[in-house]
Amino acid sequence: MYLKAALFMALGIAFAAADEIHLVNCQNTSPRLPRDEYTVMVYYASSRDLNGPPPSNNICFPVSSGTVQWERSGGVSCTFPMGITFRETLNANAPSAPNFSAVGSGSNGFNSYTCYKDNGHQLYVDNDAKVCFSSYYCLSN
Ligand SMILES: *[C@@H]1O[C@H](CO)[C@@H](O)[C@H](O)[C@H]1NC(C)=O
């Protein structure tokens, strides 16, 4: 009981420090390969560690293969390996919103977030050499 509470608090604190969740689309960029696109949520404890493939504890696949539409009605939720569930809800018109404008909200059960349209910049290259682009990012309020 005590251990469970301590673990829960540790996760809560870890995720509270987490001020950045990216909603990411990864794909092969070579025209000789199928796109083979997939979507992933990536959690960063701070924007300082925005380089290289993220550790597996920091990534979450909302669907087991292929892509989820980040802007779908009802939002998208995903449970990270450490047990924290992040849910985002984006406006239907988010894809055409200006870069860096607020397009929705999110929650991890502890903190609320505001989600912004990203400019599609490359975040990292995954272990299969797919290039991962940031579609949206959510910052804790
Ligand atoms: C966002 O930025 C990207 C990269 O610079 C650009 O290609 C795109 O047109 C921009 N989108 C909007 C809606 O301004």
C-alpha cells in the first residue's frame, strides 16, 4: 500500500515536471520505400532533450500499427509504459491552423495541457531509420 502510493506520487511528480508531449508522425522518407507511417506520442521532461530517439519509456503508441488521426472526434488517449495516460482533444480544424497556435487541450490526470500546432519539424530518426516529425505539441498549463 505504502509502496504503491509512493510509486504513484513519484510518477505524478515525474510527469508534472514533464512539460512537453509531442504528437508525432514517423515515416520512411526515401521514395524507394513504402511510407509505412505510424503515430506516436513522445514525452519530454524538458525541451532540452529534444534530440535522438527517445527512450522507450517516453513513447506511447495510440494504435498498435499504422496511424491514428490526432484530430479525431473524442480525442486520442495513450497509456505510457510507466502507467500514465495522456489524453488530447484537438479541434477538427487543427490541421489547417497556423503554426504554433493553440488547437486543443490535454490531460494526464494530474495536470492540464494546452496543445499547439507544430510546424512539422523533424524531432528524431527512429531505430528503423524512419524520420519522425512533430505534428502537435502539448505544454502543461
Ligand atoms: C508551418 O511551417 C511549415 C514549415 O516551415 C510550413 O511548411 C507550413 O506551410 C506552415 N503552415 C502554416 C499553416 O503556416
